[in-house]
Amino acid sequence: MSALPVVSLKTRLENVIALARLLERVERSSAPVGADQYRALVRQLELALAQDLPTDALNAVLGAHPAAAELYENMHYEHSGLSRSPLDRSVGSEMLASQVLARAGRKA
């Protein structure tokens, strides 16, 4: 009876991995992809990523698939900001934004 949750978890993880791989291929491809197809793929991956998954497994998938990691980060931005972005890039972006705001303030 307890085999069902394990199978369900395995299926969910396989689904997330397959969708993450597909999104990665679409993102890297030079072939045109229809907007509706792209949105449908992203929506399916969003639904898959929203399910309860073990943290280690989720981190492994996101570490191997940058496009899925970016999507996951965007899904959780309201609560955790750019939590998956490298710190150097996040700090650099913040510093650049501060400089732009300071220049805009001096011109005004």
C-alpha cells in the first residue's frame, strides 16, 4: 500500500526532468517555436514544479537545467527574490540599479 506514494513521487520527478530538458532544448534551439507552444510548455513545467518534491531532487534538477531554474526563481520571486541567482550577479545588478537611480536623481 505504501508503494503508491513512491511511484507517484518517481512519476512527478520524471515529469519535471522531462519538461525541464524540453524547455532547455527549446531555449537553446535556433528553430522557431510558436508562442502558444512555448507558453503551454512553461505552464506544464510550472505546474510540475509547484508539486511537493524533495528539496535535494529539486535542486539537482534546477542545477542541471538553467531555464527551469530561472522559471522556478520567477515563480517564487515574490517570497524569496533572486534566491537561485549567483550572489555576484545579484549584487552587481543591485549596484548597477543604485548607480542608475543616483544618476537619474542628479539629472532631475
